Amino acid sequence: MFCESCGASIPDGQSFCSNCGAAAPVQPEVQAAPQPAPQPVQPVQQYAQPAPQPVQPVQQYAPPVQQVQPVYVQPVVAVPAQPRKSSGMAIAGLIMGIFALVLCWFPGVNWILGLLGLIFSIIGIAKKNGGAKGAAIAGLILTILGVVLSVVVFGAILGTSLNQYVEQAESAASAIAETTY
Ligand SMILES: [Zn+2]
């Protein structure tokens, strides 16, 4: 740095001018560096979302409303499976067995199916030609299972309805007893 009064060079660290004796100009130790102006926050570029495509009306083919009553529809489906091959009986028995199991909630239908399944399965087992003996045996097992399950379900239904009947009778009796006293 240089002296303010005479202009002579003053070495660093010396507080006065060696030429004229004037005090050396005080040099600020840390030059405050101009702080960079805070960068303006760049707005996040927003990509304009593509406008939603107009929804094309889906063509709706109204399916013909079929009142599917399992009680009547299912046996009709099962019947044509029988005569084709020698294994037809066994497969029919298997199908009957499956239906007997599935339709164990409908006692009457289940018993008819169970009877048919039993007949078909036994015929299928008795016919020893063809590899459908396994199907026939499975049909027999399913049929028996279905009928047994149906009996259990039917028994449960009977039991609950009987209980309800008894409860109703009891409440009616108590109501009568209350009105008389
Ligand atoms: Zn000086």
C-alpha cells in the first residue's frame, strides 16, 4: 500500500510511513466481497398438461338379461355330456357330482343331481374301458360329498327354522300372559 500524504510505498504490517511518518492508511483486513445477489428463484417450468382427451363413449352392448335360475339351467347343461364316448358316463357322473356339491344349498335339486351322479358314476366305474375311471370315482366321491353336505345344510335350515318357530311361539305366549295379567 502507499502513503496517503507522500505516496511512498509502505510495506505490509507497518503502521506508519517510513518516509514522512504519517500514519499508514488503515486497510480493512477483510474486503467485504460483494455478496452475490440472491438469484431469483426460477419458477419451476410447468409443462402444460395435455388437455384430457374427450372420453369416447364406450359402446355398450346390452347383454341379454338372462334370468339364470340355477335350479333349472344347470341340469340341462350337464345332460349332453353323456353319450359321446365310453367315458361319457364317467364324465357325466363327475359333472353331476360337481353340481351336487355346488348346489348343496338347494336340497331338492341336489338330491336329483346326486342320484344321477351316483348312477352315472357307478356305470362309469363299471365300464372298464377308457381312462375315465378316475373321473367316475371322483364323480362318485363328489356326489356323495354333495349329498351329505346338502343333508347337513338342510338339517341346519330345518333346525334354525324350528328354533325361530319356537322363539316366536314363546314370545307370543309371553305377550298373551302379559295382557291377561
Ligand atoms: Zn509518507
